[in-house]
Amino acid sequence: MNIFEIFVTYKDGFLQGLGVTLELCLLVWSIGIIGGAIVGILSAQYNASFGLIAKIFSTLISGVPVIVLLYWLYYPMQQQFEIDIPPFNIAVFALAFVNIFMVADLVKNAIKDLPNQYLLSAKVSGLRGKTILLKIQIPLIFKQLIGPILLVQITMLHSSIFASLINVDDIFRQIQRINAMVYKPIELYTALAIFFIVITVPLTLLAQYLKKKYAKDYSER
Amino acid sequence: MQKIILKDNYMLEGKNIYKQINGSEILNNISLNVVPSKISCLIGPSGSGKSTIINCLSLLTPPSKGVVTLNGQDFSFENEKSSYSIFPYPLVTVVFQGLFLFPHMTNEKNILLPLQEHNKDLSNFDILVDRLKIREVLNKYPNECSGGEKQRVALARQILLEPQYLLLDEVTSALDLETVNTVAEILVEMRNKGVGILLATHMINLAKTIGNDFYFIDKGIMIESGNISRLNTPETERLNKFLQIYI
């Protein structure tokens, strides 16, 4: 059986795994980017209070491997609290949680690194906090954030395969299942690698496109 | 611009202002007033503390110690941690030496954004744009303009906000003489309408032409102050030497 015959034979399993992985990633990406932007902005605005709490969470999260977090949420936590949460939901929660704090760190640092002179200028011009945030700070940090945030999303896509270890029927788990039946590891895992490349290359190109489109060169000549 | 009518004691006043940065004293017991309908000139060599005075007086940088009084309301500082976010910008506004135009906006947007935020009358926009000769650069970004063009855009932005007190930090340094004259005319018009202006400058002749009084500082210390005519007969040797170099 060649790879095409395998795909045709097991197309339902492939498509289901593909759908689960894409759904998982879309949820993790959207929750992470929106949540991370909000947490990052609040952390920069209220550095001493909200920012400190976010920093503690961020430090703890970055110190724990994603797979450990997934396992911890799936096994001991559910046992401890005697609850039963579907593995897909746990995977979304864990990966989105990590994504939120990774994005928040980027947003917070970008806001804090923005030269203070523009904020002073906005302040003496009487611009309100909301206007300064929406029309000065966010547009100025957008350029430097596009690349790193999309890089984090690619990392999240890669981390999504860990969800298979807590029984989420994602593409990795489906490939493993099919491989157990047909034993064609080279073909199947090469196909999986191609699948990831097909998703990550457009993301990288999108980052470059956005940078080019929205990031005018403001440097002094 | 409407004529501003303020109570007699209304002014922007800095009393016994001290400022330390990283342990070194930048300002040492500085007191000065910005009075409505007057142009006060702040003169002194580079690094003497002129920009720091403007930042402290506008409360952008809190003084280490001292009192800033705006129209009778005191803002007291006992330490660096005191700060006031309620200072009524752009009632008091600043044109910085570094200009600090928003780099991602065209010059036109730079001028219009604060005006729209405060629903300011735009009828003076075209007049001022033509007087300052910046119409051709309105659609350009700040980094596409010369230093002089950026100075004029920054000036237009703050002037159109119709402040009560306008603090200017070396804003004519990159302008040609003709444009300096135009700026001088505009400042005099503003003064005549009741605006209090503090002009930090190296251009002694400009100060003598449009100023009412002066403050001369060196190394953060007020050396001499008084009516602008006293620049012709300075009392201190330090000011005398400074004037010989800069005139």
C-alpha cells in the first residue's frame, strides 16, 4: 500500500484528525492573541498590581513544559476535584493559557520599550489615555509584534501534538493509529511533516506580508 | 484665538524647584514664573538645565522638591514619587527640543489628532499652515522632513491647541531667519491675546526682540533674572561672558 492508497483508505481518520488539530489551533490562536493582548496592555498600564500577577503567572507557566501542564490538568486535577472534562477542552485551555502569557509578555515589553518621548508628546497635547493607547502605542508597537507573535503561534501549532497524549484525536494521534495498522512510519510521518510545513509556511509569509504592508519605515534619515 | 482673561494672580509658577537625577543635582532652588501676556526667556548654556525646568514646570518630570503652582492651585513635591496625572494639558503645553512628532502619522494627522480630541476650532488651521509654510509637507511623514519643517509642524500642533501657557524648548534652532521672524510674530500675537510663554533659547537677539523678562541659569542655578532690557547691562560676570559668546 503506497501513501496515496493509505490516505484514500483512511481518509475519514485523516480528515477528522486534521479538523481537530485545526479547530484546536484556531481556538488556541484566537484566545491567546486576544487574551494576550488584553493581559499585556493591562500589565503595562498597571505594572505594580496586574503586571506583577501576570509576571508571576508567566514565570510559572514558562517554567513548566506544556506536556506536564496537559498531563497535570488531565489526570491529577480531574481526579482531585472529581470532575470530568473532555480532553479537547483541557488541551484548548492549557495551550491557550500558555499562549496568553507568551503573547502578553511580548505585548507588555513592546509597550514598555516604546520611547517615552511619544507619550510625553501625546500627554502635553492633551490626548486621553484611550486615544494614546489606540492611536499611538498600538500602531507603533504593531510592527515589532507581528513577527514574534506569529512565531509563538507556530510554536503553539507544534505544541498541539502533545494533545494527542491526553487522548485528543488530533492529526498526530490519527497518524499513530494508522501507522499501528499499516506500519508505514516513513511515509506517514513525512506526510505529517508536510502537513505542518503547509500550515507554517503561509503563516510565515503572512507575517512578512503584514510587516511590509503595515510597517512603514519611521526611522529618521 | 479668543483673548484669554485670567484673574490677576493667575500664572504658572515654579517655587524652589530642585531636581536630582541619579544622584547629581540638575536644578538647585529654581524659582520662575510664566505670566499671562508675557514672554519669559529662559537662557543658559547647553546642559544648564533649561529642558529640565520645562519638564518640571509642566510636571512631565516631577521635581525632587518644590512647588509648581498653576492658576493658584499648588502641586507640591516632597520626593520623586509625588506625581500628578490631573495636570490640565493642553492648558499648559510644551514644544520639545526633540519635537517628538508621532512618526507613524503624516504631519497633517499629527496636527489634527489633538485638535479633534479637544473639538478645537479648525478655522485657524489653514492660516497657520500657510504662515509657517508647511502646506507642502502636510502629507509627508516626519522622517521625510527637514529639522526646520518638523519644528514648524510641532509648533503648529501646540499653537492650534490654544494653550494658556506655552513652553518652548529651543524651537527655533533649525529655522532660517525669515521663519524665525514669522514664529516671533506669532508668539507676540499669542502673548497679546493673553498667553503666557516661556521660551528657552540660545537666540539672544530673539529674546531681546520679543521677550518681556529673562531667566539666566547655569549648572542648574539661577544666576540672574529680570526685565529683558537688563540683558544690555548684565549684573553678573557669568551672564556677561555668556552674552559675549552668544550674541
